[in-house]
Amino acid sequence: PEMVIVVLREHKARQDAAKEAAPVWHDDGLVFTTSTGRGIQPRNVNRWWDRVCADAGVHRTRVHDLRHTSATLLFRAGVDLNEIRALLRHTRIATTADIYIDVLEDVRRGTAASMDTILGRLASSTRPAVTECDDGRGDAEVPEG
């Protein structure tokens, strides 16, 4: 997304400045690094995320839960499940559908409403017209033949 590109460019500018100012920089080509250019340890990312949640006054979640949230929001917005699979780099679409997509209640209601519309159209297009032998009371005799 464009807004992510803008934020990443700003981050790169700050990182380039930090690289110039650092007495030692290990350039491993990473996007997010320590102050010396090394990779960030996962436990430090988790600690940082815990502080973000606490500062925001929200229930603590795992960083990995952001993947689930992203997938669910994309699915809710109508993004094709195969596109979400590719974004999450899953090899099987079943992994994406079974594990990462929490179908929201309003999506379920929307699905039910869509099925109601489909069934309503089918019923109106396949319902037989009233015939001479059917007066609509249900007690008409049907001629053989």
C-alpha cells in the first residue's frame, strides 16, 4: 500500500542517517535493525510490541496476531482468498482459509443474505405458473397424461 511505502521511505532515511553516524555498522541489507545494523532479536520485538499495546491501553496480543488480523480484514474487504494466500506466502490456500481467516459475524450474515437472494431468484424463476387445474387452493386434481 502507498502509505506503507511512504513510511518505509521515511524509515530508510532515518536508517541511512543512523548508518552514517554509527561508529560500527553491519550492513546485512536488513530493513529493521539494531543501532549497529544487526538483525533485531524476536524477543526484543515482542517486548517493544508489549509496550505499544500497554501505551495504547489495549489487551496484549502477539505480534503474530497481526497476520491474522490483516488476513481477516483483507478477506472482509473482499480481497480474493488466493491473493491473501500469496501475500502471506502460503503454499496452500487451505492454510490461509483454515488458520488465518476468522470469518466475522457480519460477513456470515452477509453470506446468509446473499444465499437468501439467490434462493429467492431461483424460486421465482422456477415456480410454475398457475394452470387451469390449479386454483391456488391446493386441492386441484392433476390430470394424468
